[in-house]
Amino acid sequence: MQTSKFNVHGRAFAHIAAFHPEIMAFRRDLHAHPELGFEEVYTSKRVQEALKVCGVDEIHTGIGKTGVVAIIRGRANQSGRMVGLRADMDALPMTENNDFAWKSAKAGLMHGCGHDGHTAMLVGAARYLAETRNFDGTAVLIFQPGEEGYAGAKAMIDDGLFERFPVNAVFGMHNWPAMRPGTIGINPGPMMAAADRVTIEITGKGGHGAHAYQTIDPVLVAAHIITAVQSIVSRNVRPLDSAVISLCAMRAGELGAMSVIPDSATLVGTVRSFSPQVQALVERRLSEMCEAVAQGFGAVATVRYERMYPATINTAAEAHLAADVAQSLVGPEHVVRDLEPSMGAEDFSFMLQVKPGAYMRIGQGAENGVGSCVLHNSRYDFNDEILSLGSALHASLVERAMPL
């Protein structure tokens, strides 16, 4: 049985803790075999094998390419309700610098965001729910591919996820190294920002650096644009709202050609915001400002604004339900009900656009520093100590949302 440094209450946790070593072994196997979005062939196969052992009622594959959905029916179905639980499965294209036995066996690939742990926790919940079935309705367990920039949630939705499994609500969670184990955070509104990609193409007139007066220097224009766009948030967005504009990359000219002014320059960056109104405002002002700045120098600037992931916005009723469930497990002093939103992005947002639901954070930062690296760090690892708690949180959401 798991020994834990933090206190967790409830029947679900006690039941799941008895097979904690098996969840941990499963998690570490996934960690050793990371796969990118829509390439989760091994991961999907291992999930299917585990679900069969758990005794779920149905397993559906190939939804959103490599996605898997498991169905577990409760002891009764008088309510006719369906509740969805979601875990992401994909890894990142980065090299792991850990040295433990379960480190990545694939060069340049790593579970640097804990999706191996998310998947393992949902498998643990599947086993408990299939063994106990203490609910009235149907649990829909969604193992999603391609969260890391591939919009796998949208791919599953477009592939008929919610037409085939019309859940009344859907819940997801993400580990959070900044929070201690045994703590859970949520709020009844925004949890993660919308993530948009901005590409600014600047066209000037190249020439010799010694005769710059004969050119229209796109590098100079780019420099002025980089500075100017930082005024958009400070002078256009209400202080009570939130937005971030970051121009993160620039390409112009050749490093070996010190005296050649290029014909063009490209800037690439991201915009983060929580409300559609702020998002639209920033998009409009970016185009206006870039075009005007470039025109002032005799150049041309074209802005391509791509809306990638929408903001992750919890619905109030489901967020309150999730917070109450968390409180029943770890106590009120370990639940943050007004967690500060993050400017990071999450494609669970696509599910929350079409279904009520809530997205939570589960603390995993270890006191000794191991496993508490920030996400997307080459020395990151999921903290196995929280696996049973995460599984119990998933399972308890089903039992609370669909009581017998």
C-alpha cells in the first residue's frame, strides 16, 4: 500500500492506494517510451491493455487518430447522466537529462509535462470505477492525444467524440510543480489563457550597409515594431483585464554578411489573453500598428494572426463541484478555490467550449526538489507520490456528479 506524506480521506483513495505500485509502474513505463502528438501508438496500446485488465465495459479507439475512450457503467442508470474525465497522453520533442532507470529511451523525446502521470491516474480511476461502480450513470474516460500544440482535443471533438459520448460535463486536471503534494487548485472562471501565434512579415529594400540611405532597412523597421507593440497592452487593454504580447523570434539577413541589409525580416511571437474582447482588440491593434510603423519607414508589414488554443474557462457549477470533491479528499485547508489563472494554454479549452466542465491543478512539487522542476524542463519528472490522489480525485468526481 502507498505510504503518503500528506493526509487523504475517503473510500476511493483507500481503495486505490492498495494498487498504487501498479499505477506507478505503468506511469514509469510510459515515461520511458514517450511519443509525440498523434504518434502515441505504444501509449495507446498500453492504455488499451490496462483498461482491459481493469474490466471496463467498452473501449473505443482511433478517435482523433490515436485517442482512446473507455466506458464504465454504474450500478444504476436511472439518471441517464454521463460524465467525462480527460487525460492527455503525448510527450515533448526535448532531450531528457535525468539519470533514473525509467528515463526516456528515445533520443530527443521526453515526458517533460507529466502527461505520463495524467494517463496513469486516469487508468487508476478506471480500475477503481470498474471494480466498485458506486454511481448512477456512465463514466466516459477520454485518453487524448496531441495536447502539446496539436489540438488533439479538437481533433477528438471533430471526430465525433461528444456526439458518440454526449457527456453532461467533462473534467480534466494537470500536475503543478509550484504547488505542494496534497493540494488542489481551481477557480470558477479562467484557468488558462488563449494562445495565438503572430507572424509579421516586413518587406523593405536591401542594399549595402555602407550606403544605408539607399535602402529601406527591414531590420530597423522590425526593431521599431518590437518596441511599439509593447504599448498595445499598456495603452489599449484595461488594467483590470490581462494580455501578453511577446515577439520571441526574428529572422533577417545572413550572419556572415555583415554589410548586407536584407530585403525582408520576419518576426514571430505569441499573444495570450482570457477574454474574446481583449483577444480581438489586440489582434486589430497589432495589424494597425505594424502596418503604420512600417509605412512610416517606407516599408510594408503584413500581420498573420492565428488563433491556436482558446482560453480555458471553467463553468461555475462544475468548478464548485470539483472544489467540493477535492475538499472531501484533502480538507479545506489544502484546496485553493480562487487559484490565480496562468498565461499558459491548454487544449482542454476546446472541450470546455462545447461542454460544461472544470480544469484543476494538482500539486506535485516535492519538498526535496526532486520532481519539482518547472514543466518542460529537461530534468522534470512526475511525482509518483500523487498518483493515487489524482486517481481518487477523478473517480470521486464521477461518484459525486452521479450519486447512487
